[in-house]
Amino acid sequence: MSRHEFTLIVARADGGEFGLEAASDALFEAGCDDALVGIRCGVP
């Protein structure tokens, strides 16, 4: 099995706050159910 690493910066289209839980839920619902989600410098 191949291993891939990448950074995905998420943002809301309306410019509002996008917390860690909302980002995790959105990625899971989009099929990315094995990702590690975190915040760095205030960016999920």
C-alpha cells in the first residue's frame, strides 16, 4: 500500500469561522474518512 502525505487548507466560501469539528465532518462526508485533521496557526 502506498503512503501519501499532503496538506489541505480548508476555508468556508463565506469567509466565516471553520472549526476543527466542522472541517473533520466535511472531510468525512466527502469520503476522506481516514485523515488526521489539525489546526496550525489558526488554520484547520
